[in-house]
Amino acid sequence: MYSNQGALRYRTKAAICSAVFIGLGQLYNRQYVKGLLFMMMTQLFFWNYYPIASKGILGLLTLGETPTRIIGGKIVQGDHSIFLLINGLITLVIVLLFLGFYVLNIVDARKNGELRDEGARIPGILDSFKKAKFRHLPYLLLLPAAGFALFVTVIPLVFNVLIAFTNYSAPAHIPDRSLVDWVGLRTFADLFTQEAWRSTFFGITIWNIVWAAASTGTTFFGGLLLAMMVNHPGIRFKRFWRTVFILPWAVPQFIAILTFRVLLNGSFGPINDMLAKLGISPVPWLSDPMMAKLSILLVNLWFSTPFLMALMSGVLTTLPRDLYEAAEVDGASGRHKFFGITLPLVLTATAPILIMQFAFNFNNFNLIYLLTDGQPNNPDYYYAGSTDILISWIFKMTLNQSQFNMASAVSILMFLFIAAFSIWNYRRMKSIREEDLV
């Protein structure tokens, strides 16, 4: 065994060598094959990718310096800011991965230096492969999936966030006719200080929250009511009723929404035509702002109640019967049993589903877009209609108006709200608290 001073010498020198030059610490530890492999990989990466990396990072910082111009009747291609942003982001990720490899190289050299300090045998290249095969095999198998998720999920999300800090919008900043610049928090400031943006954002946000809460609440109690009715001991032909009530869930939603759009049409819809034959004035189902919102809630109730009914049916069968028997002995009425036993137990069992339902309804683009397209118009809103929710407003800002930076800012705020709401509710759920105590 070495002294403490000597023990520090090998591990420290190996770490310093690898910090100075990748692979040098492995050579110092007499791992010649591994050290040469590390050096070769570093040289190939550095000398081949360094020009691309420097250009990519520069483009990410500047977002271009020369716009496309017309000189002498010819188009001279300039910088495309969005392409530079994407390429720079990918370059930054690759550079960070390389830095991670650099850190692992130092850790590996120091770890093997400690083995030398203790007088143990330094593993060779074959030993390293065997160790990686048996000990680190799960991580190796996860690498392709992790890389795929990194470049398909993480990078696009980061790109969407970065767009909010630029002035990427029509008509003045659309590549490659003009350059896009970094503007910091100006987009968020405009969203809350400019009257047109502020009134639209808060108006749509309030309706979005009301819509998500009302749609979740109505489908929850609708599903619970149907489940209690179907499971009542006095009801016959239970399978028939379950099949009938589950049919709306089996119909493809896309087709059903378009069918409802025709049925609720104010001019030639079958529902208003039937009301006219009965001597009742036509109802502006989709043309009046309040009626359009009510119509969306009713259509969503028709869609979503079957799923909640099936879920509640399973939950109701698991409720302990002895609680109801004890309540009957105490003289509790049906209302007391429902609010004192059934509802609390069902809420405890379905709380995670309700949170997921709220998040889904908060971003339920299909129903809003296909049924009303955000209509009717609202003169006080900027690029939005009376029934638009945040996600459909974002769609219109990007696809129709090219307000990419503002759409990105709104999507970030949406994510923060949904994440905070979900985390707060999950932490407060009784089932989660009981699980943490186990």
C-alpha cells in the first residue's frame, strides 16, 4: 500500500493527464489500447467537426448577418435565421455530448488511477468490454432510444422555447427575406402590455380554464350517474344498456364532430328544422357566443361520458359494501350515502384520471377546431374567435398569421400552467400521500 501522499499521486496525475488531453490519462495508467482509441476518436471528432461546430455556434448566437438580396436583377442567397437556429441547436447538443465524453474520460482515468494506488490490477480493453457487456448492458441498450428521443423530442421542444425569445413573425421578420434577431423577453412583455394581445390572451385563458373545468366536471358526474343507474340492482338488461351507452365512444371522433357540426347548423341543420316544424324559433347553436360554448360542452359530454361510465362502473364494483350496510343501520339516506361514501371513494380512486382529463380538455384542439373553428368572431380578440382556446389560437397564429414568436410564448405559458396544476394536484391527492408513507 502506498502512503496517502503516494495514493494521491497516481489518481491525480491520471486525472490531470486526461484533462489536458483525452486519452492521455489512460496511457499513463498503461491502458494503451483504450488510450489510443480515446485519442483517435477525439482527433476524428475535433478536426472534422470543429469547423462545423464553430459555424453552428456562431449562427446560433447571431442568427445570421446577411439577408437575401437582389443585386443586378439576381437573387443573392443570404442567411436563413431559422436554419441557423436549428443547426446551432443541434451543434450545441453534440458539443455538450462531447463535453460529457470528456468528463467521463477524466473520471475513468482517475478511477483506474485509484486502482494503481491500491496495488490492484488495471483492467485491460477486453475486461472493459466484458464489464460493459454485463454491467452496463441496460444503459447500452437504452442509448439508441435516448438518442432518438433527444433529437426528435427534446430538440424540437427547446427550439419551440427559443423561438419565443426572437422576433420571428410576419411581416417584417420572415426568413430568408429578412433576418430574425434575439429580443429577450420582449415577446412576453408585448403579450402583457399591449392591449390587443393582453385582452385576447386573458379572455381566451379564462374561457379555456372554464371550458376545461366544466367539461371535466360534467363528464365526471355524467359518467358516475350513468354507472350508478346501470349498476342499480333494479335495472334489468344491464349488458344492453352498457352497450348502448358505450356506442358514442366507439364512433370515430372526427366523423362524429363533423356530424354534430351539420346537425347544429343554424341555417339548414336538422335540429333547427325539427324545432321550426314544432313552432319553436331556431336556436343559434354555433353562431351565438354563449350558445356555441354551451354546444361545445354538450357535444363533449356526449363524447366523453361513455369512457367515464366504463371507468366508474369498475370503481363502483370495488367499493366495500359493509360501509353502506353500516350507514343504513345508522339511518343514512341515499343522499347521505352518496355524498359521504360513494363520491369521496370514487374521487380518491379516479383523481389521477381526472387530472389527465383536465389536461386533455385544456388542450382539446380537435373538438374546438372541427366543431366551431373558434367561431363566432369576436371583434375584441386578436386572430381569435369567441370559442377559441389557447391551443386553437396558437394554431391560427402560426398557420394563418405567422406570429411564431407569440405562439411560442403562449405555448410556454400553457405548459407552465398545466405542469403546475398537475403537480399541485398530484401532491395533494390522498392516494399519493398514502403511497409515500408505505
